[in-house]
Amino acid sequence: METRTVERKQVVVVGDGPSRWIVHSDSGTTYHVRFRTKLDEAGCLYFTWQCDCPAGRYGKICRHIQSVEQQTEPVDDQAAERVA
């Protein structure tokens, strides 16, 4: 597993792909962040972030997601833009 620290949050890559992370917050709580690919009703592909923190459960972009976004490589963002 790869571990990085971003803005005092420890970010750990989980699993075999770059779409799941564990983020250890400042308070010591552990949250799970996922980057998912989904299809809408029309069959169009879109991307969504998910975090199991209180803000993330309401579909908001939380500090944990922002920490993961900061540590991901720009190549990942460019690939997402090409598909979107």
C-alpha cells in the first residue's frame, strides 16, 4: 500500500486500482474515499467522488476528497476529462 501525507492527513491507497483510499483525519478518525465511474439514465458515463464522512454522505466534496485529489497525479485527471 502506498501512503502519503497531504495537509496533515495521511492518505493510503487501498486495493489494486487507483480508485480507493483511506484518509486519516486530523482528529484520528479514518474515512474511506472512492472515485467511481457510473452511467446515467441516458447511458452516459460520469465520475463521482464518495466519502463516508458526514459531509461526504450528503454528496458534498469534503476535505478528505480534496486531500485525495491533491495527491493524485494529473494524468488521472486528464483521463477523466477525456472520457467525460
